[in-house]
Amino acid sequence: MAERIRIIGGGLAGCEAAWQIARKGAAVELWEMRPVRPTEAHVSDRLAELVCSNSFRSDDAESNAVGLLHEEMRRADSLVMAAADRHKVPAGQALAVDRTSFAAAVQQAIEAEPAIAVRRAEAPGLPDAADGPAIVATGPLTAPGLSRAILEATGEEHLAFFDALAPIVHRDSIDFDKAWFQSRYDKAGPGGDRAAYVNCPLDRAGYEAFIDALLAADTIPFRNWERDTPYFEGCLPIEVMAARGRDTLRFGPMKPVGLTDPASGARPHAVVQLRQDNALGTLFNIVGFQTKLTHGAQKRVFRLVPGLEQARFARLGGIHRNTFINSPALLDGALRLRGAPHLRFAGQITGVEGYVESAAIGLLAGRFAAAELAGAEALPPPPTTAFGALLSHITGGHLAAGGTFQPMNVNFGLFPPLEGRLPKRARKAAMVARARADLGHWLGDDRAAAA
């Protein structure tokens, strides 16, 4: 096919879309503005750089919706999942990656694909229909010029929320006379490791002192353009959570459930967990500690945690604004902009939350665009699959329920209900079996039920 598909944005969604299109035999022009125009969150010019966390979350396809989405992406020849599997690091039941080698692997695959041409430049605006089909996958840090062009094309305001980054600590600065390795309930993850997290215990007095210091600490003031932007409930800064109640953190990221301090033989009052951040195991990020505290306050407050008194920080926490469109009102079931169907949107800008969800929507947008270019019908995945449930939510399912559209992680609540009444465990198993079979039919693989 002579015509090519332009993709704006070289993050997870853009790279996945480009890969899927190339696999279908079409040509791709992938635009990435870095390093010509840097962002507030990225630290390199690599394609598919991970900026908020290194975790792809649960890899359990039997009882977790995101694990099922992992499986569906693997079966659909996902580049992102292939790179994640090759560069995973211990993380209990979760799939976490070495972020540097992961991004390098994705970029190498993209640059080695003859059907994909990478262009390092800032897109001047949205492509016209005469320029051919295009996918906008610019993610949470869309450049101002392109944001204005999207506003003009949609006739609506962007919705926005803040996305926060957690600090990263050097392992050799953690005091293991106080900290220990253990996963909750000693559950093994994809790599078979039952002790994937570093745990730092706090007794009641230590926890109360930590909360006092956290609430009194200085934060970085918002810029003028950020002040009216609400936080996303799924990624609240730790100081915002603490302000909601003194025990909020103890029932959130600092919950001690499923953990036993070997020094006391008992469950601590609260615990701070750290998850491996690179393949060498030299860096660990503090789980759930995204923050807008000043750098000085972060060092002072986080070193109150037993085991982190001498912590050296490879990266301190930060925060940036995220943007997404009102997808249910603006996009059709094939991710096309209703007023300009030559344009598709993909990734986090569509209102999905999470790396995996963003890549999955990129995968679907790429498949839809390639099918349409070839003159074939772009059939959506069944809503009974993780792909379909997520797609249905952002392209219309939310409107049916009413309310304000907000970012969403994949979850079994987005799946069509089963007929009859089943116990919770049996219900999830039935949903997974149904999804596997229906995905197989969509992919043209009748062996789905055995997957």
C-alpha cells in the first residue's frame, strides 16, 4: 500500500499503534517531538520512556482484569508486552520492568522496522484530511500548540488532572537491619519471587510522627495554568491522602496487611514498601509516594521512615499535569474523531489510565487504521474482552451511565455481566473464560479457549 498513516507521539500508545500497522503491511510515519521539544517529566529522548512508575501492575490473568489485558495484548502481538516480558524485574505478582532497557528495546524494534519512519519534530498541528489518516497519541504531555489545535477541532475544553511521580532510592542506602524483603502474603509474581518488595516498618508512634511531619512539610506551588486542575483519584500525592485523615495512608499505600516484621514476628502498625526499579536491583521506588513536596521536605520527611534514615535518592518525587479529551462524546467506536474521521486518538489522551491501558488503546487504534486503509471493516473487539470493555467505556459506555467522564483503569466492572448468579471467584473465572474465547474469535484464532 502506497499511502502511509501518520502517528503523532512516540510513547507507549504511539509505538504500539505503529507496530500493529506495520505488522499489517502498511507504512507509518511516527512523529516524536523529543529532543526538539523536551517535556517536564521525561529525562531522555527515547521512545516509550516510562515516567511515572516502572510497573505494569498485576500479571495475574486468572483473577485480575489488567492481567487479562496483558494476556490479550500478548496474543495480539503487542510490541510493548514483548519488551516488558524481556526486561522484567522482580515485583511480586506484578509485572515491572527495567525502564531504561525496556524503552531501548521498544525504540530498537521501531527503528529496525522498514515500514516505520521516525521523525523527530514537533507536529505543527492536526493533519488535514488531505494528508491521509492519522493517529494522535501524544499522551499526558501534549504540546501547547497541538492542544490548541485539538480544542479547535473538538469544540470542547480538555479535561485535565495531575499525575505524580514517586521518589527512587539507591538500594545500598537502605538499612536492612530494619527493612526486609517480602511480598504481601508471600505471593509469588511472574518471576517466581515471593520476596519482591523492600518493607520498612513503622510502629504507632513512628507513624504518627511521620504523618505530623508530612502534613507540616512545604509543597511546590502550582503554576497559574495548573491551579484549577483536579487530581486523579487513582494517583493522589501522599500529602493529599494524609490530609484526608490520619489513617488514610495506613489503609492505602502504607497498609501492613499480609506482612510480618521478622524482627518482631508481628505485623507492623504501618509499612512503607519499595519496589525494584531497574534490572540490576540497585534502584527501588517508594510505592505510592507520589508527591508535590519540595525536594528538601521530601528528604527530611521520607528519612523519618525506619530503614530510610540514610536514604540516597536517585530521583525525588514530582508532579505534572495530564490531559485527556471527552472521548465518549468525541470519538466513535473505532476511535475516530466524529467531526474529522481521518483522525483517531489513542493512549492516555483518550481517558484511559495506566501504561498497559494506554498501549492497549494504541494497539486497537493501529489495527483499526490499518484495516480501514486496506479497505476492510475495522471490527471492534467484543465488549466481553478486556480490550472491548476498555474501548466501550471510553467510546460510549460511560455516557450511558451518566456523570462526568474520568480516566479509568481496566477492571471487571467494565465487563458485561454474566447471566445467573455465581460466587465472586467463580464469576471472575467465568468472565476470563468468556473473554479468552471471544478474543480468539476476534483474532481469528479458534484455539482461544485453550489459551
